[in-house]
Amino acid sequence: MTTASPRTAPAVSAELVAAFKAGMQRLAAAPCVLTTRHEDRRFGLTASAVCSLTADPPTLIACVNESAEAWGAIDASGRICVNVLAAGQVEIAQRFAGMLGHRGEARFEGLEWDLLASGAPVLRGALAAFDCTVAERVRWSTHTAFICRVEAATVNDAGDPLVYANRQFLRAAPL
Ligand SMILES: Cc1cc2nc3c(=O)[nH]c(=O)nc-3n(C[C@H](O)[C@H](O)[C@H](O)COP(=O)(O)O)c2cc1C
């Protein structure tokens, strides 16, 4: 594990933090559902802090708040399935963000899931799914950046991608 600490950095002003948040709200991102299985229980959360790192080897980064229930399960299992959502799956994004009152296993109920060899659940109908093994962890302030080796990827071209920007869910469609 790589441990970096922002505690050694100089204090930042509240104005800078507010400007950072306002700027990041304008950075459109794709909400994904990160899932894992640990000790025979499923865990998941909505995360848009997911991006490609390298294509060779296929590697991505997923950033997870250490306060999220799924964080400990991801950290302990070392496995994540990244489910990329379509615009028609906005309720799933809300559900896995806790916006509809679901927690734990209740987030998975009533939806169709397949099981990866690792045991992580894959959302049937996700635009893409990446079956990952955690290769490296970078802990920074409130979050851990999980650097993940992609073991398998599936795609499904059913629908426009879901996007989140300016604190709203949006549909990504051609201009
Ligand atoms: C659009 C959107 C994107 C989010 N992206 C992230 C993210 O990248 N990382 C993260 O840790 N939480 C992210 N969240 C927040 C989590 O989904 C939320 O805190 C969730 O409830 C996890 O905590 P819990 O499982 O303990 O309830 C995002 C929420 C929304 C609505």
C-alpha cells in the first residue's frame, strides 16, 4: 500500500475549498456503481470518481470515501466490479448513493445481478462492467484511491450513458 498524507501540506482556505467544489461540479462525470462481496455479503456505492489509468495493462482508478459502508469490504476483499450506468438507470445511481433510503443489501434487491468468479455482483444491463482486482491503494485525507487491475470487461450498447454535472443527473447524447 502507498500511504500519502495531506496533513503535511499547508492549510488551505475555505475559499479555495469552495472554488474547488464549484469547479469540480462543472466537470461532467459518469456515475458508476461499485460492487463487491465480502464474507458472503454484497456491498455497493455510486461513484463518479472512476477513470482509466492505463490500457496496457488495463487499469483504472476508483476513489472511495472511507466513511462509505462498502469501503471496508472493498479494502478487505481486494475486489471491485465497476458497473457503468445508462441514463435509464438513474434510479440505480440514486439508490446506491443512499438518496432513496436504501442501505447495505437492500440496494441490490429487485435488480438483476450476475455473479463474477470473484463473487462480486455485476448489474445486468450495465453499459459496461469491469471486473477488477485491487493492485494498489493510495490513502489521502478522507478517501482511498484504489488502483485496480481489470481482469475482464463486458460491454452492452443499450442506451445513452448517464452523466452527473452541476449536481444533476443528465443524459449524454450526441450534439
Ligand atoms: C453522482 C454521485 C457520485 C458520487 N461519487 C462518489 C465517489 O466517487 N466516491 C465516493 O466515495 N462517494 C461518491 N458518492 C457518494 C456515495 O455514493 C454515497 O456517500 C453513498 O451513500 C456511500 O455511502 P454509504 O454506503 O455509507 O451510504 C457519489 C454520489 C453521487 C450522487
